[in-house]
Amino acid sequence: MILAKDDQTSPVRHRFLDEAGDTTFFGKGRRIILGEEGVSLTFGIGMVKINADLSQTRRDVLQLQEEIAADNYTNVIPSVKRKIEKGGFFFHATDDPPEVREKFYKYIKQLNCSLEMVVGRKIPSLFIRKHHRKEAVFYADIFSHLLKNKLRANAKLVLNIAQRKNSTSHQNLQHALDKAGTRASKRNAYNNLQAEVTFNIQNNRSEPILNIADYLCWAVQRVFERGEVRHYQFIQEKISLVVDLYDEQRYEGSKNYYRRGNPLTSNNKMSPPTS
């Protein structure tokens, strides 16, 4: 088991994690509802690394949010106005209008950052067999694959994670971390796993950098859900890796690993299950 430790001599690495899509598979009567209104075909978790001063990055995001809230052209847009009235505007790609998305994507494009993301196709038979119909287990499985190559010794890894009900409970996150350690050990990547991991559960208001993770994850999700590559291509240089985790047809040669030299295309669009 890999646990968080308070060793002030270890270098600290901060990462910022958000998700795209939902973990819903079934409606009433256990009817499969994938692809129906409000239910995604995939679920992914992304991890963002910021290669810049974190305090300054937070200030930059907050300043952009304040500009949107103060701008008479954008602050009258219903989705923006609702956030202002409920406690202050923050960036969230699903809700934001095109004018706001453009401004924030242009900020991200000039920021020194990178995203790694693991995307899980929502396959009902796999969900039943592997995840025992439990959405938290599905979340943990995807999360563990995202973490398995990050568990190096002699460093403290602080994971700033967007809150998601039961899926981001400490117990479930620890379960994912344990699975990641097991996978790393089986691959003989590390002989002695001594990673120091801290879970820092946040939301988009308490941690502005999560807004960046949200936008990057959303751009990837649009490719899988709609075959839409416009936003993905605009910030493609910021996306270092996307893993299509359950694409068994491309396992040979790791063709389900999409890197800068092997980008996603509109052909990665998912289709609803036929049964």
C-alpha cells in the first residue's frame, strides 16, 4: 500500500486532475442508456502538469474570470450570469459560451503545461464483469492506469483532484492508488515503490488551475463523443498522451496510445452500443 507521508526533504510535484463525461451506464430497470441525452459514451480522467509558477498561474486564471464577469458583453450571457449570481464566475467548458471558450483556450495555448488522459469506453459487459456495476470502481480503474507510471520514489506527489461524489472518497482514491502500485510492480518499472502521495480534493472555485484541466479534458472528450477536433487541434501541443484504455483492437503495438506524433482524429468518434 502506498500512503501519503509528510517528508519535507522530498521534492513536491503538484498535478491537477479533472474528468470528462459521466460514469452512468443504466437507467431505470437497468436499461442501458449510453448515448442518450446527458449520458456520455466515454469517461476519462486527465492529469495536468503546470511548468510555470503555480501561484502566478492561479492569479492569471482568477484575473481572466474577473474580466469575464466584468465584461458587459459576456456577463449578460445566461450561463455566465448564473455563475456570477451563485458565487462568482469560473471556467467550465461544458457550460461556457464560445466567446468565453475562445478566450480561455488562447490563454491555455500560451501556458507551459501538458495533459495526460486515460479514457474508458463505457462497455456494459465490462462494467458488469470487471467493475461489478459500481461507478466508483469504474472510476478507480481508470484512475489507477493514469497513476501507474507516476509512482517514483523520493518525491511527494500532491494530486489536486476535482471532487466527484463517492468516486473521490479517500477510500476509493486509496483503492485506485493501491491498484496503480500493483500494476507498476508487475511491469517491473520500480523495484521499491515508495511514492509519497497526497490527495487534495478541490472544486473549480477553490482551485482555479482545475479550470485548465477541465478545458483540456473537454477538448479530448469532444473527439470521442462527437468526432469534433477543432478545440483538440487548437491546443494539441499541450496534450502529451491520451490512452483509449479499453480499445482491445488497437492493443497490439500500443496503437491505443495517442501521442503528439499520433494524434486523435475524427475517426476516434465512438458510436452507441448496438445492444
